[in-house]
Amino acid sequence: MSTLRQAASTWWRDFATALAAALLAEICWLAGGLGSLARAGGDNDSLLRLVEVRDLMSGQGWFDLAQYRMGPDGGFVMHWSRLIDAPIAGIILLVESLGGSAATAETAAKVAWPMLLFCLVLFFIVRTAKRFGGETAGIPAVVLGAAALYFVGVFRPGALDHHNAQITLTMAGLGLLLAAPVRRGAAFAAGAAIALTLAVGMETAPYVAAIGLGVAGLLAFGGPDEKPIARDFGLGFASISAAVFLATIPPSGWGAPSCDAFSIVQFALAALGGLGLAAVASIDAANRTRTRRIAALALLGALAAAVTWRFFPQCLAAPYAAVDPRLKELWLDNVDEAQSLLQLFKESPATVVARYVTPLIALVVLCLRLRPGAWRREDWLVFAVLFTAILVSAWQVRGTTFAVAFAVIPLAAWIGTWRELAVAGSPVSVQLRMALVWLISLNASWGLMASAASFAADSLP
């Protein structure tokens, strides 16, 4: 009983720390005038999300995602999920029920929803970092995480787009997987979180794949303790995917495939992958030896590839293959978050420094931990998502939001190691090294240096 009380106390302490950091960030945004509430600053996705919520509250059907006032006559169907519309609408209805006007209720939702997610993602960052690097990584995690995500801006007031929810759910899934060996039900919850992040938007498909492969790899090469973890993760992933499919897609659309929204495509692969992983982990004949586990998992992967190729070949094409070349030139090539690393380097080297340096440093720190004889399941899982995020970031700058968040975990552990040395009464040189590690781990440090260098270069005659 005392152990349970101690765990609950630690949980609440971490949540209180995350809440305090989120409130501090909110105060900083408030001090700046909360201009993002009145001026979207080009964030058309958040504006359209609010339109979608308004339409839902005005009587548009739950399964009807069409925007009838956009584009050609009749509009077009959005690929977004009602899973984000529902909580935002719930906040608005709650404030209105307390006597607030419609405008006040919408303002409250614009502030409360991103702040809630900011608090939750910081909580999961702290819990994940402590699981990864020990108790001394807790404070660095909340400082690095709050500073990085504050300057990235996806949790600022008015940010109603789904990227902040996706980061929160993905970090929750990663943290729960790290805790799975000692937390009953954590693996199932991790699978549920990963299913939800995929249902919210297909941008997270690479991270879902990385985490799924990470679990499969641990099952193949890890010890017997990985079997129940893989089983529960697979069941959680498959069951929540089924629930989302039934809750967000009308029966008339169950057979309609869509590559950029949750549909029969994603559900079929999630059910096959999740249940298949659970079966491999549960059936003794399939997992008795490492060779059998590898063979069974390889067969499962081949089956998933065959199903995709046979029934959903259109989803094997490049994501923007169907975009008209003229539309790509006039619109897509000018979308900031869709730029590649090379394009961004040509147009804004300072942004490259601000968004890419800390993830690369974190990757180096991780690689040093992955030396022979230092193998840990935590290292491989964090490496899988961070490496994937860096690859996505090289393709599109939007991936840096995930990369910056994942980078906090190894960087916090790195700082934690030096904090332990400093607390132990080490010489001044160790204190200075700890301060340097803090400095180069802060995303804001690189952003400020890049901005200063850019300003100095522009000032030259």
C-alpha cells in the first residue's frame, strides 16, 4: 500500500510541475497580448477547425465532414477527424451553459484546449524522461520541453489544429511503452494512444510505424517479458482502431478507402497488425524461439504488404502524386510546413538551426548510449521515434515539431547525468560542463543564436 501511495504522490507531483510550466507559458503568451486569438498569423488550419466545430454545433451531421462553402459548387469533404472537433465543442458548450456568450465560449476554447494539451504533453515528457534517465531527468525534461514547444508555437492560444493533439498522444504512447514492464495495463493504453494519434491524422503514420516496429523488434530480440507487452499493445491498437472506425465513419462509408484520412485502409491494417502482433506474442508455437518469432513477424509484415498492394494500391503512391502540377507550383510549394530541409536551408538558415540542431544532438547522445553492452529497451524505443522524426523533418519541416519534442527525452537524461555529478561535490569544471550541456540542449539557445547571426548578416552593408 505504501508503494502505491508513493507512486500516486510522484504522479501528482509530476502533473503539478507540468501544470505550473503550462501556466507560466500561458502567462508569457498573455503578456504578449494573445494576438494569436485575433490574428491567426497564417494558421488557416486552426481557423478552418473552428469553422468545422461551428458547423457541428449548428446541426451538421457527426459523419458529415463536408465543407460546403469552400471550393467549387458543393464544396469538398475534409480529411480531418471529429475526435478533435468534439472536445473543442464540449468546452464551448460548457462555457455557454455557465452563462457565457458564444464569443466568450469560443475564446475560452481557444485558450483552454491548447493549454490542456500543453499540460498533458509536458506531463508525459516528464514521465517518459524519468523512466528513460532516472529521477534527475525530471526537472530538465519540463524545462527543455516547455521551452522547445513554447517557441515551436503549436500549443499557443488559438492553436486548434490537430498537430498538438497528435504530439501529445504520440508522446503518451511512447511513455506508456517505456513504463509497460512495471505498470499493469500500460502496454494496452500505449496501443490505444497510438491508435488515436493515427485516427486524428495520417501525418503520424511514420511514428506509428516506428513504434509498432519497435515493439515487434523487442518481441523478436528481447526477453520473455516482452511477450505480454507486445500482446497487450497489439490488442489495444486493434481494439481502439475498431472503436474509432465505428464511431467516426458511417456504415455507408465503411467500404470506401481513403489514403489521407482514417478509413477501411487504416482500420484493416491496424486490425491485421495489432491482432497479428498479439497472436505472435501469445501462441507458443510462434514465439518459442527467436528464429520462430522473427519468421512469424516477417510473415505478418509480408501479409500486411500484400493486403495493401492487393486492395489499396492507390495508397502506395507518393502522398502528393495526385496533386495537379499547377496546384503544386502555386500552392503546395509555398506552404511553409511542407518545405523540405533543402528548401528551408535556402530560404531561412536560421530556422534550420533553431529546429534541427537539438534533435541531431539528441540523436548523437542516443547513439553513444547504444554502444555494445549498453542495450536497453528504452534506448531502442526512443531511438526509433527520434530517428523517424528526423527523417520526416528532412522531407517536410512539419516533422521538426515531433523531432524537437522527442529530443527532450535523451537530452534531459544527459543533463540529469551531469546534475548527479555536480551534486556529488565535483570540481568547478564539472559545474561548467553541466551548464554547457544545459545551454546546448535548450532549443531556444540555438534559435536565439541563429536569429542573432541572421540579424547581424542582414545589417552588414
